[in-house]
Amino acid sequence: MTTFLRAHWQITILAFAVFALWSTPVLYPLRILIVFFHELSHGLAALVTGGSIVSLTLTPDEGGLAVTNGGNRFVILSAGYLGSLLVGVALFLVALRTRLDHVAVAGLGLCTLLLAALYIRDGFPLVFCLLTGTALLLIAWFTGHGANDLALRLVGLASMLYVPNDIISDTIARAHLRSDARMLAEEFGGATMLWGGAWLLTSLVVIALTLRFALGTKSNIDLRVNSSPAVRGVPRR
């Protein structure tokens, strides 16, 4: 355990900070961003199965709605939690296993602004996406590798940790809610808790595999100017 903490103390502190501050105003923008990933995942699922996105919206109480047309309903309904999980996994892997941090942060900012222009019409989500997209572009443009890496780690880790917690809350602890799992059960059979449990198990397996692959022997960010990939946990080839 001591060896693990020495090699991964930054990720450990970041994970504890996310848990400790999750329900506080400090992480409110991050929670809204992850809800955005959830709704966007529904929309992208519609697109890849032959449908279209009509609109995306977010609410100040951390709710959201993706209105889609056509596509495969099973895939669309399943994509919310699992899709936002994959977004978190992708950002986390980019941060820990590549040197493309600036590119990823800038790309996330540009995508946020583009999606706002294409699919968002309501005031709150429009302002949120404009501010978030601009902030990400500023981070990518004006800060160094360490800040961009930390931003990706924070968003990626929070998105991964949020998914199983939200699945338990929405589909198991409060199975009566009209959640994605409830709608899936109504349209395709089974029970809300059955679909929620399947998503929960899938998310835990994906998170475990991601952490095992991403952390490597050492994941701490080396902020020295001439740090090498090997120092920050990316093995030399």
C-alpha cells in the first residue's frame, strides 16, 4: 500500500477530493459537465444508429434531456451512463498514457462550443457550454502541460466515479424514478434494477480495467520542465 501511494499519491488525493467535495458548490460546474456528457451520449448513440439529435438541454438542478429522432432505442437508452463513462475513460487515458493533453483539452473545448451552437437553445445550458468551452480553450492555450494534464485527470476521473454512483442512486436505490433503466424496462422488458445492475457491473469492470492499464508503475505528474514520459507513468518504447 505504501508503495502504491508513493507512486500514485496525486491520483489518490484527487479521488478523495472528488468524493469529499462532490456535493459542494465547488464541483457544481464539473457535475453539470458530466450531465452534459450523459445527454450527449444519448445523442451520439442516436446518430451512430441512424437517427438524429433534435436538441440537448441542461437544467440548474443537474438534470438534462436529449431529444432524438429515430435510431435504435435500446442503444440510445443504454448510452447515457455507459457513454459518459467512456468519455471519462478516454480523457483519463489521454492524460496518463499520452502527451496529447493540450490537444485533448482544446478539442473538448471546441466540441462543447460546436455542440452548443448546433443543438442547444435554452439559456442556462447555452451559457454553461459557452463558458466551459471558452475556459477549456484558455487552459489549452495559456497553460502548460501540467495544468492540462490535471484538467483531463479531474474531468476523466470524476466522470468515471460519477457513473456507478448515479446508477445506484437512480436505478437501484430509487428504482421508481423514470430513469433510462426504467424506460428500457418498459420498452424491452425486464426490471429497472436488472438493467441498472447490469450497467453498474459493466461500469465497475471498465473502471477497474482502466485504472489497471492507465496508472502503470507511476502516475504522478512531474512538473519539471524536462520531465520524460517514463517519469510520469508512460513506459518508454
